[in-house]
Amino acid sequence: MFGVNLFLWTAAYTDSEAHLIPMVKELGFDCVEIPLISLMPFLWRRRKHFLRKTGLR
């Protein structure tokens, strides 16, 4: 299993970076780590659904 942290592309994950998750899958990774630098409200259920939809963990 291979994963990648979105820190490679962004310092703080927001909805505007949602396009990165499908890109990670296309690059061949099995899982993704989402950086949570900012404590701004985060839509966990939406993200969980999006990750499952792409097949990433």
C-alpha cells in the first residue's frame, strides 16, 4: 500500500483543493493523507464520501 500527503501540493486543504484527491488516485496511490494545518471548519462526512468514491483511504 502506498500513500501520499497532500503537502506535496498544498499546505492547507480546503474545498478548492478537492481536485487533488482524484489526481492522487490517477497517480496510482492507495491512500491519501490530508494536511489539517488550519482549524477552519472541515466537512468530514463530505470528504469521507469523496474518498470512498475514488477508492482511496
